[in-house]
Amino acid sequence: MHTAIEILYTDNFKADAQVAITWKSKLIGKLAARDAIKGLLQDIDNQLRLFPESGKKIEFVSINVHYLELLKGDYRAVYKIDKQPSGKLTLYLLMFCHQRMDYQTLMRQRHIMKVISR
């Protein structure tokens, strides 16, 4: 039986990817950075479509909410899976950042970006 899978990229995930491109562009130029991050995102998408539960379980919020983390290259993608009674899986990609960045730093960075964009 083939399970239907839908992958949704949240606005925060998309913003995180843009930040990653900006930082990486300082080292390798904007076009190369965009292509590198785009390639990583495609690899993540492909892996999740084939193996949606292949990420490592993490718990970074103390409210007993479980997420999965998938590592690709130097980056990590954090996602959650919503399982429908029909068997359909919806994956919500929530965060994208360099593996060296901890979750608190990412959340602080997001808050700063929201303040700046007002």
C-alpha cells in the first residue's frame, strides 16, 4: 500500500532557508549559495517522501511535543508529522538551520527578524 504524503513548507522554514542562503553567500557568493541550499532542500524533500519517519526524534519544547530532525550536509531540518485516519501523512517543515545553531539561537533570530520587518 502506498501512503499519500504531503510536505508543507512553513513560512518560518522558508525564512530560515533565506537566512541560510544569505550567510552562505558570504563565503561562496549568492548564486552558489542559493544553488547549494536549494540542492539540500531537494535532498530533504526526496528523503522525506521516501522515508517520512527517517528523522531522529527530538524534544526541544518542555510541553511534550515531539518533532523529528533530519540532518543533511551541515544543516538540519525540523519537522512534525500529522497522521490522518485515512493513512495520509502531512509533514510540516518547521525549521531549517546550520547544525551548529542551537534552537534557542534560532528562535531569538526569528524574533529579531520579525521586529526588524515591522
